[in-house]
Amino acid sequence: MRTNDDGEQVAITMEDLELFVQQEAGDEVEEDITCDSNFMMEKVPEIGRALRENFFWVPRQQVIYLFIDNAGGHGTHDATE
């Protein structure tokens, strides 16, 4: 409800609303993404590089295994492999 110019309580209508989304330059915006094969194939190498950088004491010749949870939606068998 809103009060009109005559002081009466009236129902709010669509004409009373001004809808907008405001973003300023430099605002961080979250974006929904799909965790599909393309996403996984792009991100896994980034994760591997981050592991090597942050686990600097693990010798380069030692393999670091990265496992995904086998939940559906991660894409094709090739991406899982």
C-alpha cells in the first residue's frame, strides 16, 4: 500500500515501481557457470599449476593426483580421465 496525493491508502501497481539493476564501473559480479567438460578441461590445469606453486616442497618429479568427486554433470569420460 501507498498513500496517494489525496492522503488515501491505495494498492501499489506496476506503474508505481521503477525497476533497475545498478552496477558501477569496477563492480564485481557473480556469474552462474556450468561445471561441464569444457569448464573442467579449462580449470584442472589451473588447479594443477596452483598446487605446484603452493606445494613447493613436493619435488617436481613426484606426481600430484587430483581427484574429482564423480558427481554427475562434470562432463564426458574424456574430461574425467
